[in-house]
Amino acid sequence: MPPLTAKLFGERGRRRAEKLGIDPARLPPGQSPTQKFPVLTIGPVPDLETATWSLSVHGLVEQPFALRWEDLLALPQAELTTDLHCVTRWSKFDTRWVGVRVRDLVTRAEPRPAATHVLIHAHGGYTTNLPLAALLDDDALIAHTFDGLPLKREHGGPARLLVPRRYLWKSAKWVSGIELLDHDEPGMWERNGYHNEGDPWREERHTADQWSVRQVQRRLRGADPA
């Protein structure tokens, strides 16, 4: 039996998509559809309560602020149906979310002209980076509801970042801060071999060789590269 290369995995993924009634054209290269929602997490799941939850928007902004849970829910809410793509090669289609557009939060903070990038902070010390422009799209959310129910803790509840145009590791679970910067600052996975951009359609998975990435994953036992 030949080794399961990325190309062969992608071909199997397209056949599986057809069996599930999904247009294979919706499947990025090297991905395979799943009907489950896999849980992959760095370290223990934090015990966060809505009563103590907060999210800050700070850095190169004129009006830094922090939201409490009731503040988040009082803002205009957006509904989104979108596909998710994990760097570990699974894709989940037509996922349904409710949340607040990140664009609204960034606009409220009044970014300074020099702001070009963001560093996303999450509980537990996780970070990931994005161009500021990526958070201004209609589909970038601070999401708190999945499939009609409050977002489960293992999937980032009470609220997570959702940036569906990137591999899912960019959509930080348990998001706690959005820091605007005048430069690009790699986050946790980006410093350990994952691609800086993470575009699924360009298959921007890794910058380091696969062996090195696997060693990092082993050191971070139970880690979430999603």
C-alpha cells in the first residue's frame, strides 16, 4: 500500500466529499471533510465563567477598551454560516455561528494610522498573529454561539475568535485580547514551524520541515494546532 501522501489524502478527501454530497470544489488542497467537530487543545481547558469573562482591544489605538460578557451581548450580533479548515487536514462544512464582528470592535478602538497587524491573546498564554485587514472582513467574529447553542468550553467557550479564511489555529479559543501593532509579531504556533499566513487555499501549513513540527507537537503534548 503506498504511503498516504498529502496528494493521496487530498484525493481521498475529494471522494469523501462527493459521498457526503459536498461539492469537492469547496475543499482546499490536502483536506478531507468531517461531520464531527474534533477537539484539539493546548494544555487544560480553562475554567472560564461569563461572570468574569473580558476582552480587551488595545495597543496602537486611540480608544482602548475592555468588554464584559454583558457588553459583548449588547452589541449588534451577526449570524454566519461558514466552512472551517484545520491544519491537521480536516474540514467541517456549513458551521453556524453567532457573534460580534471584530471589525466593529476595531473601529470602536480607533486604530492609529501605523497599525498594520494584530497579536491575538488567549487565556493560557496562547497567541497568534494576523494582518489587521484580516479582522476587517465580514466573517471575522468574536463568536459565542455554535449551531444554536452556547459555545462549548472545549471549543473555546464562552467566546472565541473566528477567522474562517485561515486555518483554524488562527481562530484562537478563549480569546482575551486583541493587540494592534505596527509590525508583524508571530504567535505561538508561528514561532514553532507553522506558516505565518495560514491560508488553506494556498496550503500554507508550515514553514519548518515536517519532522521539526512533529517534535514541537510532541513537546506540547495535547497541543491544539487547529
